[in-house]
Amino acid sequence: MSESSEIVLSLSVAGMEQYCQDVLRQARNTGHALTQLAALQSLIASHTQPGATQSPAYQEIMALVERHAAEARRRLLEESTAALVPALSRRQLCSVVQVHVSLSRNGFHQAAIAAIVRLTAAERHAAQSWAALWCADATRRAEAASGYPGALNLEAAGIPATDYAAMRDVSLYLADALV
């Protein structure tokens, strides 16, 4: 028996469907499931023999994984939007930041816009005022801490960069919504 440094995997549409369902069921949350499905897509794409990528089985398996990933993305966007509505309405920094760090920049933009339209006009104005004031204060403190005109030193000012990025984005999106 000789030792080999590689293995060959055999994937079927039915087996991949079951695996995707297992990933969705066992993942800690929708974001983790989406990450696992994206990794699966990458693994399959990068380790399939070049000639096999044109086969109907490969195309069907990749389409199946993409369908599950697209559904997970849709659910993640809806969950994030649902979390942002009360976070903005109640002006909860930690909740806004939590959603911001869990999404891509584009994903956060989509969730924020969807959440903003669900707020009442009064909630939008209050959230925009809160975000603008928070950003102005953070910018002032970070500029004072830097020692250089126009430069920010968030760390020296005691402002987490994640907080600043989330609030800056929210402030911009709310300002755009009020125009």
C-alpha cells in the first residue's frame, strides 16, 4: 500500500443538498452559515479539475450551493434590518456597531437603508441628530487627541474605530434619507 499526498472527493447533487441543509441547520447564526457556504463554493471551484467545470453535475452543484448562499444572504439582510430598526429608534450605539461589524460595507448600506425607511419621520430625525452629534463629538475628540490639524487619532481619544465607522456610515445614510 503506497502513501499518497492527495485525496479525491466525489460530490453528488443529493449529497450536496443534504450538506447545505446541515450547514444551515447547524450554524450558530445566519452569518456563520453564509461564511461556510461561501467557503464551500470556493473549495469546489478551486479544486475541481479544469475539464469538469463544464460538466452538468458541476454546474448543478454550484447552482445549488449558490441558491442556498443567496437565501442565507437574504435572511442575513432581513435579520440585520430588523435589528437596526430598534437600534436606530432607541439610539443604541452597541447594537448599531454589532450589525455594522457583521456585514460587508454594501450589506450594511442595504440593511441601513431598509431600516431607515421603516422608521417614522420623527424617529429618522432623532436618529440623524443623534448620529450627527455623536460623529461631531468623536471627530472633535479624535482631532484634539492627534495633535495634527485635520488628522484623527481615534485610539488616543478612546473611541473604537468600529464605533466611529458604524456611526459615520449611519449618519451619512440618515442624512441622505432626510434630503
